[in-house]
Amino acid sequence: MAKKTSTVSSILDSIDLTAEPRSMGIVKNFSDGIMFTEGLDDVQLGELIDLGSGHMGLALNLETDQVGVVALSSAKHLQAGDPIYRTGKILSLPVSSDVLGRTINSLGEAIDGKAAIQADKDMPLEKIAPGVMARQSVSVPLQTGVKAIDAMIPIGRGQRELIIGDRATGKTAIALGTILNQSDQDVICVYVCIGQKRSSLAQITQVLEDRGAMEYTAIVAATASDTAAQQFLAPYAGQAVAEYFLEQGKDVLIIFDDLSKHAQAYREISLLLRRPSGREAYPGDVFYLHSRLLERACRLNKDHGGGSITALPIIETQANDVSAYIPTNVISITDGQIYLESDLFNSGMRPAINVGLSVSRVGSSAQLKCMKQVAGTMKLDLAQYRELEAFAQFSSDLDERTKAQLDRGFRVNEVLKQGWDTPLKVEEQVAVIFAAVNGYLDKVDAEKVTEWEAAYLDYMHASNQDLLDQIKTDGKIEDKTKERLDKSVETFNQINSQFMIEEQA
Amino acid sequence: MKNITITTAIELTSAKKTSLESKISKKVGSKAKFSYKVNPNLIGGITIAIDSKLYDGSVKYKLETIKQALYSNL
């Protein structure tokens, strides 16, 4: 008790009660979360404003005779004529490694019911992206665990790859699967949830916890019932968290789910601030909104720590329209897109990736040699298959060569099907794709390819784990490894005749 | 020409007002327009707002400062 009293008295002694001048504004009107004030003469753009009772606002509109302040929380106590004060601080987030495994909001407050985040450093939400000379080109792969992506649309660490598609096509599923696959990749993950339902966020958190992914993941959430200002700030908050780890030289994966809702929140704020609106009622700077965010995802060179931030923004299209305003904006900013189609999804192709329209502008520079060796011709084979697909109905009237191409293409396509929560390691993907492109699946019953794949992988793990490890360590397929792979698949096919096409008697 | 608003918890006597005005005018240097408000929420003390700069010498503000210091350090 005596110790507590002396702590209290020492704190009391250190308090400075002199009246420092505070820059103040008087609220003229306050509606829909936006207030216009007079005063605040020397306020800075984007500065935090103290609204009283612990509430904060952001000064976003600096006009000659008034300042537009966006309230970051409800601030119901405010009335016309009330004073609000400058804080002198630009919006920043307290971050430390404590944030891993936690869910925070755009202001850095913990919203998962546990203790507050201990701050190691204040990271600014708005920051100028690293310059040209600080960067290095992307060459290290980011393994998503999804065969279709890692083989044909490979993503590298430091790249921005857009995941775009209609609702319920599996965009979030790909993002989550990628997070799950980073368990042994030494990559920190940040999942930014913008405008989603709280139930969805709860499900996602549960999945990540159950699979042990929360150890290396931080979640920044501004759900649908949070203010538009918080939804607007959430991606920048997530970026600030990612940059904390980037500065330590780590590799970070950040997922923005989704930027369409982010643009809508920004549109809401801009219209309430009476800023002029443009196409689809979005403000004129909606491109800059996303470009300044995504430019901060980069790979730094050795002099600057060698870390990287890989960004996977998600955009939801309406009726597969990729030529709408926001989708075209973000497509032109990112280094490629993964295009998901609802037709493919409904016909059973999951992940519903349209390999023809999807592209990765970093491409094979971010692919391991072993993957390049097997997947090199896959995209071409699939493109030829798609061209011939229309003729599949006439399969009895086609020549042998075309039939063979159709059969091969169908099986390669089947191999690309995958469960959203079953990411495959690189060596497993290489083994499966090797079998597919080298014709070992040609004799397998078309309907049983997925079963074949599961059984084959079990067989490889049971009998040839050292071969898989060899592929992983070498990073490429040596001649000896290729021989062993050939033998393993042949042996497997011989043992498991239940998957083979029944010979017509 | 500065707008100066003086807010107190209780009504000031005119003698007090005159002495305040002369002291503040000397400090500020330029001509000033004074207006007075009474806000019992301040509990005691005085706040002087010069244009949009506020000098908060109210008892309420001092108590708030103590409260913040104790909350953040204990």
C-alpha cells in the first residue's frame, strides 16, 4: 500500500498543469459522422482531432472558412457549438510483434476481447512508398499452395496480384488458403477485412485459429457496421502493420478483402464532405486511393533490409464486368490478376480460375526451377484444350490426335481442381503435375482423376518421401530424380488398377 | 482585430472584467473584441480563447489532466 501511494504521489508531482494553448474549433454542424467547424486555423491535413470523451476525428477537408472533420467513432456527445481540439498528431498505429494472433480495428484498438496491444513503434497510416532505388526485382516465390496459381500464374514476394471475380466464386477462399500455406514459409500474414459481415470475420478467425495460422497472422477489421471512416482507414492500418515487419527485413503477405467496399466507403465520405463526384459517383481521386496503398507493397533491396510485402487485393465484380470503374483501376495498378468465374465454379471447377484470362506479370522469375520444368507447357496445353472443347461432343468422329489432345487436356484440367483448405507443398504439386503432363494420367478414368491424385500423394509420402524431400532441397528435377519419378508413377499405376480405364472387352 | 472569448464558471464582476481586459490587451498587443460566457461545467478557473487558440485554465481541465496521467501510468 505504501508503495502504491508513493507511485501515485510521484505521478502527481510530475503532472504539468500549466495551460498550454490548444488550437480549438467550434462545431458548426454535425451530421452523418461529418462535422464542419470554424476555427482550427493551423490544422494539418489528415491530422487527428480530439472530439472530447475519448473520441477522435480526422481533418480531411481544409477550406478557407471551415474544416471538415470525419468522426472515427460515433461521438454522440457532440453538439453544435462544442469545442474540438487539434492533437498535433498525424494518424498512426501503435504496433509491436504482440499484434500477431490478434484482431485490431483501424485505430489499433484490440477488438478480440483480449488485452490492449503493447506498442513498440507508432507506424503512420499514410506514408510515401519506397523509392525506385530502394527496391529489388521480385525473384522469390510466394507459394499459395494452389496448383493452378503456383504452376501457371506464379506470385512472387513483393508482387501485387489482384483476385477478381463475382460474389461467391472463392476469392476469400484463395486468400485464406494462401495464409494457411505460409505456416512453414517464414512469412507474416496480415488479413484486412473491409466492410465484411461480422459473422464472416468470426468464421475466418475460427478457421485460422483451428489450423494454427493465427500465430503468424494479424487481422485488421472494419466490418460493415463500423463507420465509413474506419472502413476507409482499415487498408492503410493493415499496411502500417505490414510495414512494421517489413522494416525488420521480414516477408509479409497482406490481403485486402475487399477493395470494392473500401472504394464505396471512401465514396460515402467524399460525398458527405461535398467533394465533387465523377464516374459512378466516385470522387476524382479514387484511383490515388488505391494506387498509394498498393505501391507500398514492394521488395526492398539488401541495403534497406531485404524484406518484402506481397499484396493480394480482392475486388468483387458485378456480373463478371471487369471493365467497370474500380476493377479497371485496380487491374492497371497491380502486377497481374487471378480471374474467377462463376460459370466455372458452378460447373464444378474449383478453384474457379480462368487460366486464359488470368496473368502474372512477374511470371516465371518467381517460380522454382522444378515447377518451371513441369509446368512450362501446361498453359499452352490447356489453351489448346479449351479451343477444342467445343468438339468434345463429337469425340467419336475425331481423329486420334485430336482425341488424345482432348483427353490429355481434360485430365490436366481435373488435376487443377483442389479443395480450398488443402494447400499443397511445392514438391507435392511438382509430383502431381509431372504425372499429368507426361501422360501418366492418360490411362486413368477421367472421372477418377481427383481420387487418383489423393491416393498418389499418399503413396508418395509413404514410399517415396525422400524423393519429395530431394525435389524440395534441390529446387529442380535432376535426371536421377526424373527417373525415380517416372518409376514411382508407373509403379503406382500398376498397383492401383481401380483408377484405370476399364478395357473394352 | 482579435476575437477573445472568456469563459468562467461563475459570472465575473465588472471590475474583474475591466482588469482582465486591460491585462490581456497588453499581452496580445492588438485591438481585441471581448465576449463573456458562463459555463458551470468548468467548476472553477477561467478559459481564454484568442481567435481559435484556447488557453484552458479551468479546474475541469486540470482534473481531466490528472485523471489521464493516472490512467496511463498505473
